[in-house]
Amino acid sequence: MPDLITIVEKFIQYKEFILSERFVWFSVFVILTTVAYYLKQNTPLIVFSLVSIILFVNGTILYPWEKVYFNKINETIDNYDYDKSKELIENTPFLISYSSKVKYDLLKIQYYLTFESDPKNLFKSVESLKNKYLLSINDEEIKFVLSKINIYKRFENIKLIQELLEQIDSSKLKGSNLLSYKLAESFLLEYNGDIAQAKDLLISLLDSNDIDKVLLYNAIGRLDELQSNYKQAIIYYEKSFEYLEKKPQAKYFHTVLHNLIIVNTRVGGINKSKEWLHTYESMLDKNNLSQYLEFLNTQLLLARQLRDRVLLLESYSNMSIFIEPKLDEDRWMAHFSSKLRMSFNDGVNFDENLISAKNLFPKIKSLEFPKNYLISKEIFYILKSLDEHGKLGPMKDFYLEIIQYLTSFVKTIHEHKKQLPDLALIEQFSWLSEENLLMKLYLSQELKKSNFENLFADIEQMKQYSVTYKNQYLTVKANMMIVDEFIAYSKGLGSKFKDDFEQKAIQALKDAEPITLENKNNPRYFEFFIPTAYYYTELFKNKDKAREYVELFESKRISVEQYAQWQRFYYDSVLKALK
């Protein structure tokens, strides 16, 4: 009886292991082996022992062909090769071992984080791993937790990042796991405004031999850049590049070289920026569309920053010649949407691209959701801007057609939003914004108090969502939307209810401003400086406060050409008001 009790206790202790999909058959054959041993059945003993060994090995190792397959995926991701990575991910060989199925899901997360933005694919992989029995001895458990943290960083779910970090004993981590953990810790410190501590945390890793120094030095440099320590940032970025040059990994080209190119412009190093651009170009594989497109995007940013028209036109020309002919129809349509927006902002071949958009509209409508909606929305904003400046001309009918088409998505977007993972904060916020846009389209057709109340209610929901998940950036963004919408519609509102909404707008600006100023060195918040200056001129006629924000923006040494047309309009309006 005591033996039986002991067996039951052991079963309870290892119940999860024994009954897991990974080891249940191994456990069965261990039991059969034990029974055969006590019954002195030699042949069954040998057979059951061999089967037990095979099943245990199957649950704990990767077979040689599986290792080859996963090494290929890692190589293509390191090479920033979207097409080859996608092909390998979608065409898996015969995976037998349980470890290979875990490894596959972990690599899928890495692939999606590198190349794709659809949160549903990421969270499907997470759900798949949730249902698998993970081992700690081969880092499966910790890699899964760290993968979730990286996903929540992507979608800026601060609350859940904090919760997951608290589950990890960092003293047991090393190598890439330790770096991933420390980067997440640093991310939270930075987010909470303690950039100096975030930097110190990463500097403490510099003596570690098994840490990715490219990623580490780049992260430290970025924190110096946040503090406007541009010269020190350049030193760290250059150290990052030294390691990258020794062991080139294309997935880091854009991150490291982009930073070197742009930050040098902040200290007046125009020639140096162009030298780094040439270095970047010399290292990339121009046959790799993902690599080349990232380079051209950086070249465009530099051209705008320097207001170099020749370089700007060269970037557009290279996109047309070397990128666009190689894209499949799906990727080409997405690229065209971005190209249309950029050509509008940059004034390059815009008329030609707008005519193409009109001609392509039947094909755009035939695309799957959300691509059909998102491309149509890009066209809408451009036509809306033309209309506001009295430049719509013969495109009026097309503009009305676009509006009608967008309003047909109300139910589709509502259903899409319900299918999104609740934890994908940025994505949830983004689609709340789209519902907000459709509400505004109704407002434009019928400007009445109830519609306006609904508009503000939607934005307040967005604001509350960001507060719940402790995302300050989105909180500011929602508050700015409240102010922006009031100013946009204030002229059409009757005095009967204008005052009520004006108070909402004033309060929203008051709520946003402290957070903006707390994060004034964070590049993500730079986009709020010009709108805030504009709101002070419009709401309060306060030129002094407006001037403060203009000067704050200009101190960052960023060309207004980097921003969308509406930001440039606000900037010009403020400058006129300050004269």
C-alpha cells in the first residue's frame, strides 16, 4: 500500500508531464516497461524500453533535416529576405519531433514580427504554443514568454509587458534571452521617462561576450539620441556598425545605417550622412526587394531632411525602375498606396499617380478586406485635402465615389474589430480610429449635434482604451483628435452647443500637454509639437505658447518636409500667425 501511495503522489507531482501530448505515449511505454520488468518478460521489456527511448527522443530533440530547415529560415530572416522566408514558412517539410513543432511556432512569431503586421497571425502562433507542453531545459518556456513580450512591444501593451517581465527570473538568463529581457526592461524605463536608467541598464551588458553587440550598441545610441546627445549617439551607432561590418546581417542594415544617416544631419554632418548612405547602398543586395526598398525609404527621408530635390527624384526613379516591376499584384497595390501618398506630400509625379488611382479603383475594390479599404482611405485623404484647398477640379465625382465606397465598410470594420485580439492595443486603437473616420464622413453629410456627440464618444472610448493599458502615446493621440475635430467642425456648429464641445477640446489639450512635455525628447512625440502650436493659435490666440512649441519642434532639427501635408499646413499657419 505505501508503494501505491508513493506512485499516486509521483503521478500527481508529474501529472502535467505524464498527460501532456508531448510525453503521454512515452509515459505509457515507461509504465509498460516497468510492468514487463516486474513480470520478468524479457522480450516485451526490450521492445517497450526501445519504444520508450524513441518516444523520449522524439519529444526532446530536433532531427537533422528539421535542423537544416530551421537554419534556412533563420538565415533568410537574418538576410531580411521576405520572399524566401515566406516560402519556407508556408512550405514546411515533414516535421516529426514535438520539439520541431514548438520551434516552428517560435520561428513563425519571429517571421511575423520581422515582415508582417497582421496581429491575427502573431496571436495564432501564441495560441498554438499555449496548447503545447514547453520545456525549460532547452529554453522553450523562456523563449515563448520573451516572444510574447516582443509582440506586446509591437502593439504597445505596456501593462502586459510589465506583467510578463515579473514572471521571469533574469538571473538565469544569458545570451540572446538576456538581451531580449533587458531590452524589454529598458523599453519600460524609457516609456516611463527614465531614459538615463534605461541606458545604464543596457551599458551594464557591454562586458558580456555572448550578447549581440550590434543590437546592444544601437539601442544605447538610440537612448542618447532621445536625450538629444547626438554626438554621443553617433559614437554608439558607429560601434554598432563596426560589429555589423565584421558579421553582416541584412536585418540590421536599415536600423543601424538609417540611424547613422539621419542623426548626422542633426549635427550638420550633411557630407557624412551622404557617405553613410553610400556605405548602406554598397552593403545591400539590390536583388532583395525588402532590403532595397528599406534603403530607398531611408534615401527619401534623407532627401526630405536636406531638401535635396535631385536625391528625392533619384529615389522615386529607382523605385519605379528596380522595385515596382518585380512586385506581385498584391504587394504592388500596397506599394502604390504608399507611393501615392508620398508623391502627394513630395510633389513628385502626383497628377500622374492620381489619374492611375482613379483608373485602378475598380481593381482596388476587388481586393480583399482590409487592403481595399486602406488603399481607398489613402486616396480619400488626398482628395479631401485637394477639396479643402479648392484644387479638386475634375476629380470631384471620383471623390464622391470614394466617400460612398468607404461608408459601405461600417459593418465590415465593426466585425473585423471584434475578431482582433484584445491584447493588440495599437491595432485596436487603429480600427477605432477607422470607425471614427466613417463617423466623420456621416458628419460631413449631416452636421447635427447627435452625430457630433457620437463622434466625441468614439474618441473618448479610444482615450479610455489607451489609459486602461497605460499607453501614454495613444492617450495623447486621442486627446489631440478631440481638439482637432472640434477645430475642424467649429465653424459649422451653432452657438447652441458649440460652447459645450469647445470645453471638451480645451480639456483634451490640457490633458495631452503634460504628457507631451514629459516626453519631449522622445521622437515619437515630435509629431505633436506643431499641432499643439496650431491649437494654441486657434483656441486661445496665444502666440507665446504657440511660439514655444514651434521653437521646440525646430530644436529637434527635423525638416517639416518629413511630415504629411496637414502638418505642413499647420506649421505654415502658425508661422503666419506669429508674424
